Amino acid sequence: MGWFEKVQNPKLKSSKKVSSNTPNGLWKKCSNCSEIIQSNKLDEEYQVCPYCDHHFRLTAIDRIKLLTDENSFKAFGDEWSTKDPLEFSDKSTYQDRLERAYDKTGQHDGTFAGTAKINGKDVSLAVMNFQFMGGSMGVITGEKIASVLDLAYEKKIPAIVVCCSGGARMQEGILSLMQMAKTSAARQRLKNAGIPFISILTDPTTGGVAASFAMLGDINIAEPKALIGFAGPRVIEQSIRQKLPEGFQRSEFLLDHGFVDRIVHRHQMKEELSFFINMFNKH
């Protein structure tokens, strides 16, 4: 007889039953430092990692709250919507994509436009929303950006655009590309009148948006490590058949090469804007 009796496949049982009602989304893993962060803590910090200062993407509504004085933002054009002029369809119809984007965001298009106050100073403001079809620029977004610039011209107040976009909206074809010329022309009118335009570049600012109004600010301010450029790095490497430098198309690389004027932490952005608004008002 052996010293021990053989136990046949013992089964371990949990002393507590795990509830299936545990809510999702309570925690988020930082893609930079891999720390696990409470979602409500991230919300309090406007989506900035408290451990490494990594900037997650921020919704347009939260960005308006961050940058403007409380309850000062007065929107216009919320009811504007595209009519799908090309009747575009690929894996699904453009109308279906628009409906899904509306269900997700409650917006008819991906940009907020209006007037606001920043530390008591009037500004004309547009904020692009990446949650709506990747912040892509179609006819309505182009019209809103141009309208914000035109309003700044009429009221003689600074114009500020927060850029967050994958580029022109392919479902609107050449009509979306026309917005590059329209917004650039509206920006030039501001320049001729000596009215300041401040462009804020966030992650990502690419494609036709980067190739038009986004890079035409009197001051171009970027958030840390934001992806900024026209074509993606992989496309560029395939075209030139060369390895790109480390950090290519990130804010820090563009600052070193003169494409942006300043990199500003999200928590300091409102005060930075206030500084430039006051500086321009003195001239």
C-alpha cells in the first residue's frame, strides 16, 4: 500500500459566485505605459494618463468644456446634414454609415461650430469630432469651418479650429476635396484683414484637413505626440522606398522641423490660447 491515496481529478470550486452584472468600461489600459487606469479618473483628467501624461483622444464636447468658459459656447448649424449627392455605396451605403454615426454621436455631422468665450474673450470656434466617421471632412464640415472663419471676419474676433480628422470624406468624392479650397480661401480673407487664426492639431490631423486650413494658422499648436501629416507613413515608405526617421509625423518631429509652433499639454491649452488672444489684441 502506498503512503498516499490517489485523488481522481479534483475540481476546484470558487467560494464566491462571480456576478454576470459587473459593468464594462470601468478600467482602461494606457497604450503608452500599460498602466491600468480607472475610467472615471481619465474622465476627470480629460483623457490624459495620470502616470505618463499620454493623451488619449478626447470627444469634441469634452474639448469644448475644457477650452471655453462655462456655458459660453453658442453653437450654430447643428441641424445641417449632407444629402448623399453621389449616392455612394461600397460594403454599405453612405446613408447607412451616416445613420450609424448619428446613433453613436447624436450629431448630423462631425464638427461643432459656434462662438464662445475664453477667459472672457470672444472667439469663433470649430471643434472636429473623430467619433463621427473619423472626423472626415465632407461638405457640411467644410461649410462649418468656413462659416466659423467668416464669422470671425464679420465680428473681428479670433478664429480657433481644433483639428481631429482622418482627412477628406471619400463618400463625397470631389465635393469633399472642394472644401480644401473653400476653407483655405476663408482663412486667407482673415489673414488679409489681420484677424488671428489659431489652429490646434490633435491626434490625428491627416489627409485633406492637414493639407488645407489645419496648417495655415497664424499659430499652429499641437498636442504631445499627435499624428500630423498628409499620407500615412506606410504609404510614404512604399513611395520613396526609404525607411522613415523615428517619430516621423509626430508633433515633436514637426516642431523640430518648423511645421508647428508649439506643443502644449492639454491641461494648459486654455491658458495658452488666452495668452495668444491677448497678444494679438495688443497689435
